Amino acid sequence: MTMFEKFNSMIDLEGLKRDIKDAANSTGDFVDVPHGDYEVKVASMELGETSEKAKNPGMPMAKVRFQILAGEYAGQSIFMNQMLHKGFGINKFNQFMESLETGIPIEFENFEQYNALIEQVFDAVDGVYEYQLSYGENNKGYNVYEIIQKF
């Protein structure tokens, strides 16, 4: 069986064709979540790398996705990306992980250890805690994320 035959057998092709048609008729507008305070859960958290098109391609980056749980934007996501190639960025992400209040000691030794730590922190909060997130902008125009309260 070829890869293409495998794909064809795995996916409802007629349904996929309808989805394509619906997408073509949609405006495709994506509504950004405005800055504000939101009740969220941490939906994903990982150590990845910047894209090839980034200013610094292939550099280590922490990636967090918050899912909004209540209010007008319930179900939408807020994305947090933190570069981890300098002490400032790692310190910022350490502070973020500490603000999740897992009780896990937060310390950077090397990237393999840090990846395991990020996974451990995510496992500790996933499906367990919800948070009040303040999502705003600093005076330099960068998005800022602050955990205000744990539920």
C-alpha cells in the first residue's frame, strides 16, 4: 500500500471535499483575542524551536497555548512564545513556570533537562488547574502574560 492509498483509506474523502468547499466560501477571518483577563487552562506547553523564517531560525523557544474557558472568547486560544537562547528569556520562562504553582523546583541545567522539566510542569497542570491570566502589552509593544490566580 502506498502512502497515498493509506491516506485515502484513513480519511473520509467526500467529507474532506465538503470541508474544502466550505472553507472556500468562508471569509477566513481570524479574530485576535484582545488583551484582557481570562479564565484559562494550559492546553499545551513545550520546548521547540523558531521557524526557518524567524529572525533567529532554529533557536530554542518555549511554546505555550492557553485555552480560554469562559466568556465571549471561550474556546479560543492565546499563544505565548518565549525565546530561550539568552539568560533573560530563560529567567522569564522560569518565572512563568513558577507562577503555575506546581511545587516543582524550576531550574535550568541544559536543554535536555529543561525539556523534561517543561513536560513535568505541563503534566502537573494538565486537566488539574485553571488560571486567571492577564494578557497585555508592555511599553515596547510586546505581549505579556501574567498568571494572577490559580483555581
